[in-house]
Amino acid sequence: MSPRGVKVAMKCPFCGRALELVEDGERVWFGCAGCLRYVVASKCELVRRYINRKRRVFNWRGIVLELYSLYASGWRQL
Ligand SMILES: [Zn+2]
């Protein structure tokens, strides 16, 4: 399975490009293809925290906001 990237409606605070969200098998990468800076999070962990089982919805917006604040606060390896 090749990773696929999804552009998100947020700009890189460092270079102004659209940020992207990339999934691989077990992780989600969020960052900028221009700066080659990404924050990485475990998919299982995100699903556990952001799925609303009662309503069967997945809170993508919450995930993106969390990853963005992590990304914007500086380069940090998770
Ligand atoms: Zn950038």
C-alpha cells in the first residue's frame, strides 16, 4: 500500500504551502512537503481519542487541529 497524502485547508507557518496529511500503515504524518517537516502520530491512538462511538463519527477536525498546533509549535519528533 502506498502512502497517500491529503491536502488540508491550512498553510505551513514556515513557508506558506498547503499542509498535507499522509497515512501509512499505522501512522499519520502531518506536515509540509516543502519544508519536509512532519509530526507523526499513531493512528490507533488518534482513533481511540477522536472517534465518537455513540455517533459513529470520526473527528478529523480535532485531529487536524491537534497535529497543526504540534507542527506549528516547532519541530518535534514524537
Ligand atoms: Zn513549509
